[in-house]
Amino acid sequence: MLARSLVAAPGSGQGAGEAGWLLNLMLLLVLLYVQIRIPFWVLRLVWAPNPGTSPIAGMLKQIAWIMAFRSM
């Protein structure tokens, strides 16, 4: 029953109300996970000892060091 309502055509009206809340719940959980993980991804890119080949991460790290030493 649940699988049939998930694969039902959007215009058919069959199971649209039943699958809508499940889709909204899955979308909410995915977006909440991404929203929580983004700061950790940024911190890992900026403060990692070897940020890799990303020039943006290296530039942000350099700016952070400049600002830290300028305030001393």
C-alpha cells in the first residue's frame, strides 16, 4: 500500500495525501542534517592542516591568520 502510494502518478490523486507527509518528513530530515553539517564541513576545510587543493580554503585560512595576528 505504501509503495503503491509512493510511485503513484502525481496527477492521479491516488495516495497523494498519504505520501505527501512522508515526502515532507524525509525532506525535513535531509535539510536538517545538511544544515547541521555545513559548519563542520567549513571548519574542516578552513582549519585542517592540509586543506588540499582548494584555493578558497587556503585563502580563508590565510585571512583568519592575518586577522588573528593583527589583533595582537
